[in-house]
Amino acid sequence: MRTIDAAQITAAVAKLAVDANYYLSDDIRTALESGREREESPLGQAILGQLVENACIARDEQMPICQDTGMAVIFMEIGQEVHITGGSLAEAVNAGVARGYTEGYLRKSVVAEPLFNRKNTGDNTPAVLHTSIVAGDKIKIVLAPKGFGSENMSTLKMFKPADGLPAIRQFLVDTVFNAGSNPCPPIVVGIGIGGTMEKAAIIAKQALLRPINQRNPQPEYAKLEQEFLELVNKTGVGPQGLGGRVTALAVNIEYYPTHIAGLPVAININCHATRHAEVEL
């Protein structure tokens, strides 16, 4: 049994909140650069160049890539041989989010109650926390700030198995086209297929955590990711919704077993600043 103090978790989450918002990952920056080279629209080329420059300024000047520093979505894999001391896990995570968003001068965007008074919590808590128990004596933490320009464009549909791929293709194209400029394209699209309603949504968000230069290890799904990317880029939405060939940088698909009568499909869209950071304790 290995002991990890809750204070370690708080410190790790605080750093991840800042790192995720300041530093664009290499796979996204490289995709933006290569997208600029293949984009045929002069305006689209200029926009992609500005996005690369923006990421460099954020990194060099130690400031957020985007003013919407998102709601903190955290995935934790907790080894079953780990014992957490010094406080509760949820409290440690939220203390880390509060510290990171306050000390990192990140915008606080969370309201305590969603429908009536919508009062800001003032420190971007609580986080959306997903935990899973795995083998081992370590804790892996992934923090993904989710801006709502893109989150608001996400969709879920409960298909019948007989609907099959043609219906999913059309669902994807319609979702991206109707989103237009709202999610700040070029986007990264996470698709979750299978499970139940909530499982499809969760694995769609997890799909956004996979580096976009890594395809699904299952060949049929890897092929489908490439096909879907081509479909999305044929919509003509283009960089920032102003037309062009580079509407999306990648489409990542994750799947899960489902019921014989079901085919849940969730599409979680992320903006050009697909941000996340991770650490293992």
C-alpha cells in the first residue's frame, strides 16, 4: 500500500490548470502549422498563422491561450494500492483548481446553480471529476479545461442499430456544419460510440485527450477516423468559420460495448486550442 497526501493532489492539479491553459501541446501546434500549408483559402491561411502565433505568445508570455479558460474536467486513474490521507479526494481536487485558476490569473467561469441565480463561484470550482480504479500504486491525473463555445456545439443521439454508419455520417456532418464558427474552428472532434447515453458522452470527451497524431488502435476505427475527418473538411466551414478546407484537425473515436438494441453516439467538439495536461503521482 502506498500513501499519497491530499496536499500532493492539490499541488498537482493547480499546476495542471495553469499548464493546460498556457501551453498548447506539440501535436496541436504541428497540426495548425501543417493545416496552414494545405489550406487553399488565403484568409484561412492567415487565420491559421495567427493561431500558431497566438500559441507561441501564450507560451512565451505565460498567459492563457484563450480568454475562455474553461470548466476544469478531470480524469483520474487511481491505483487500488493507493491510500489517500490528509483530506478527501474531491476537496483536494477542487482546492487545486481554485489555486491554479486564482494564482494563474485564469478566468473563473463556473456558476454554482445553472438555472435561476447563476452566481459565479469565484474560483472556477467545482471541477467535473471522473475517477476510475486501476491496478497499481500510482495516480494519473489529466486536466482538460473545456471552453463552452465548443461544448455548446456538442451533441448526442440514440440511434437504432439498423441506422448504422450512414446515419452516423450524416449526424456528424450536420453537427459540424450547424456549429459553424461557434466552436472556433479548426476543431478537434471526439466521438463516443456505444455504452449507454452517459458512457457515450464520457468516452467522446476522453477521445479528445488522445494525441491527434495517434489513431485508434483498432484498424476499422482508425480508418473511420480518417474518413470522418475528410467528411468534416468537405463541409467548407473552414478556419474560424470563414470558409476553407481545414475545418477540423482530427476526428478521434472511442468505442465501448453496448446493448443489442442500442447504438448511442456522442459528438464532443473542441476548439483549435484543444488543451489538456497530465501528471502521474
